[in-house]
Amino acid sequence: MAQSIYSQSLDSLPLKELNNEFLKGIQARERVVSLKKIVKTDSVQLSLYKDSIIPNFRLALDTAKVEIVRLDTKVRSQSETIKTLKNVLKGGLIVIALLTIGYIL
């Protein structure tokens, strides 16, 4: 009698493992269905956003190019102003130096 009970427990162990594997397979199939739905939804959203993302990106690039040109022009203008002010300052210093020398002599 003890042998038959031992035999039953050995036989039922593979069935439990098989049932666990079947459960894992069922859960995996359910996940696959859910993931396919997510992929489909993401694809639809991406196609909708793609139509607005690309034009917005191009508009941002065009705006940036215009801003770069504007800022470059401003930098060049201010650079010319600085050069002019340096020359005026040098001329003023020369005049002051000449006047000081003339006053001393």
C-alpha cells in the first residue's frame, strides 16, 4: 500500500509541472494579445503625431536660421561700434597727451 501512494505522488508531480507550464503559456498568449494592441495603438499615435512633428520641426529650424542671421548681424554691428569707440578713445587719449605735453612745455 505504501508503494502505491509513493507512486501516485511521483505521477502527480509531472502533472503539476505540466499544468504550471500550460498556465505560463496561457499567460504569455494573453500578454502577446495585449502587447499587439499596444503596438497597434502606438503606431496609430505615431502616424498622427508624425504629421505634426515634422512640420513643427521644420518651422523651428527655419526660425532658428533667421534668428542666427539676425544675431550675427547684430554681433557684427556691435563689433564695428566697439572698433569705432576704441579709435575715438585712442584719438582722445592722444589729444589729451599732446595737450598735457604742450601745457608742460
